[in-house]
Amino acid sequence: MEQQIQEQVQDYYGTQLASSQDLKTNACCTEDIPAAHKKILASLESEVLEKYYGCGVCVPAAVEGCTVLDLGSGSGRDAFLLSKLVGEEGRVIGVDMTDEQLAVARRHVQTHTERFGYAQPNVEFRKGYIEDLGSAGIADNSVDLVVSNCVLNLSTDKAATYREIFRVLKPGGELYISDVFADRRVPEALRQDPVLYGECLSGALYTEDFRRLLLNLGIRDYRLTEQRQLTINNEEIERKVGNIKFYSLTIRAFKLDLEDQCEDFGQVATYLGSAPDEPHGFRLDDHHYFETGRPVLVCGNTADMLTRTRYGQYFRVDGNKERHFGLFACGAPAGSATSSTEAVSSCGC
């Protein structure tokens, strides 16, 4: 059954969709693209853009010099964007299982290499399955950043996929994804619908099952950076899904040994204003915006995210964990939802 779903997805994205205009819902519509990224995207080949099916923006700040893995890289839009952002010393690896999409991406590698002024390509596209990144030659602890844009919901074994992600990430490395999630478990009958699955709906994880999945992998805190509810705009599909609400969520998580609650150690973080294209402030998630130069009291997990990752060079964090003051004052318990209709990150502070 899982192999059948994979074959249906390959057929949907390889032969049935000729461009993004053929999509039947708005699940893969993108909004709020940063101005700096728009400028780069405008320089990409038209075929790459036309065959892009992502559901959000999945490129975080400060990626120069990083090794980045793009899961379900498709036509290569995000991979080529990252190719420019990581610079000639960085590296981007796209993994996809669809031959037709890989062919699109590969035939534009040299064009973009020359357009970006690089002596050699810094991007490559490998055939493989996101449930088994070893099949694509991705080694343990070899990647600084894993991104994925509206693809992980298509995985037929999500536990294996996320296990592989944290296997290949370096300690302190980051997972940064935009994907579709649901406010409840999707019935098996809908999972078998090839159109609903291909449109990134019926394969969507229930948000609480996503939290539990990461927790089982030792990822006790992840952060939500953006969310929007999908409106679908297709009467036939809306009738099929009924009361299920779907969200496009942008989420970040780090390969760090964090606590399962936000604990208070009296630590204070100050953003130095030095991250590329972020002179006025830095947004960690939907409830942590650090204005340049302004000290902010943070929980221990947030302090670790800002100091034990590549973001450490852009922050000053005062204080350590020698003295504990109890739970950090939060608006909601960790891992809870503010209401039955909203999806939130595992940190409520």
C-alpha cells in the first residue's frame, strides 16, 4: 500500500501536473516572500518556477557557507535560491524521487552556476527517497540545515523521514520546513484518494501527532514561525474533507538536547544586528522577535537555540544555567494549543 501511494505521488508530480496552474487547491500557494529572495527568484529560469509546488517559504536567515539539504527538491526552485544564498563556499543537495522533476532541475544547474558567477556548481540533485536518505548518499552528521517545502506530508513513513533528518543533521543543525498539517487525524479512506494525497492534504500529519513524533526522537521543543489556514477553494475537495482544517505551517527545530518545558535561568539575550539582511531585528519564531540591541529575558531552551547553533555569532546571551528560578512565565503550557482551531509550536512562552 505504501509503495502504491509513492507511485501515485510520482505520477501526480511527474506526469499529471504540467505546471503549478494545474493544482486543484491552494495548498501549494506561497505568500510573504522576503524582498531579497524575490530578487533572486526573478533571476531563475522560467521552467524551474513554473514547476514549483511549494506551500510556503522555507529558507531561514544566515545560511552563508552552510551545507543545505532540500528534501523533495522538485524543479529546484528553493535549491537554486539557496545556491545563491549559501555562496560559492556553501553547498546545496536536492533529493527527489521523481525523474521528471529531477530532469528539470539538472538541466538548469550550469545556467544558474554561470548566472551567479560561480566557477563550479555548488548545487546537485540526487534521486532518492526522503524516508531513506542513505539511498541518496547522505551521511550521518553531515548537514547544517535541512529544508523542505510542502513535501514531508507526502511521505508514506513520516517517522522514518524525521528520523533520517535528525540522523544527517550535525549537532546544533536546523530543520526548517513549510508543510501542511491537520487539526485532527485524517481518515484512512481519504489517505487512499490519489488527488487528495497529491494535493498535500490527506497525507498531512495531525499537529499533536507531529509533536509526539518529534518527542519520540528526542526533539522536545520546536518553534512555529508562520501559519495560515488553507481555504482549498475547490467545492468537490471541500465536500470530501468535511470539517478537517488544514494549515500551512513553517516550523523550525534544532538537533539539540533541550528540555520539555521552558525553564527560567534568568538569561537575557541581545541581538547584535549582524545577521545578513536582518539589521533591525531577528525573528526566531512567532512569539520571539529580537529588536537589535534590546535585551530580552529568555527561557533556557531559547538561550540554547541562540547560542549552540549557527546563530550564536549574532547574539549575546548573559547568564548561565547555574541558578534555576522555576518554569519560565509562559502564555500556554508547552505543547498545548491556544484553542481547538489553532496550531501552535511546542513552546508557549
